[in-house]
Amino acid sequence: MKTKLLIALLAMITTYAVAQEKKEKPEKVNVPEVVKKGFTSRFAAASDLKWGIEKPGEYEAEFTLNKAEMSALVDEKGNILEVETEIRESELPQSVKNTLSKDFAGYKIGEVEKNEQKGITSFEMEAKKGEAAYELAFDKNGKLLKKESIKEKDND
């Protein structure tokens, strides 16, 4: 009986280990040279570069630059479409901080990103208070651009 229990336990551990190994291995993405050139022309000093496909014809590069975690969306012609940079809440413009303290008092602010797209800068973050959770976006003047309810995701 102990032997069968031990074998079953080892089988479960092995299955779990293999499943975790598969999750950790990212799918290799074949990135066209023109896309790589477009990226490196702006981010030559990037490190820890990982490529993914956002949607057909658009590639996402996740990387570190000057100790900042960043991502860039690059089209199939090598054009940079969007750049996101993780920032600290303390790095938000005062106008955004003012709107947060006025309209979202008591909310816990999660990951904050500076987003640059088509020459426009915005700031995106998650805000949570009790059961209420939102994805927020502000322009540089503190104007609320987006307030989208976030549903809790199952942690499988």
C-alpha cells in the first residue's frame, strides 16, 4: 500500500514539474529583420529582450532600458507604434496625482505605466478599493481618459 501511494505521489510531482516547465518556456517568435532594425534604431541599448506577437503584423518587444521595464509595439514595416514604460506612482505628473487624490481617494494604485502612442503621452494604472477595481488612463493634464471595471481573474 505504501509503495502504491509513493508511486502515485511521484507521478503527481513529475506531472506538475513537466507542466511548470512547459509554462516557463516561451514560444519562439520569428521576428523579421525589418522589425528588429526598427526596434534597435530607437532602443539600441535595450537588454533582456523578449519578442511576442501582439496580433498579425504587430510584434511586441519586452525589454529593460536604463533599469526601466518597457515594452514596444512594432509593426511589420519596423515602425514603433506604441511604447510603455513602468514608472513609480511618485513619477506621475502632479496633475494626475491631483485627480487621483480627488476622484480615487482611498484606492490602492497598482502597476503604473507611461504610454506613448502617436505622439500622445498617457498614464495607465490599476486602482482598487474593496471589491471595486478599475483600469484607469489619464492624459498628462490629469484628465480621465478611461475607467474600465476589472473582473477578478481565476488563478489557475
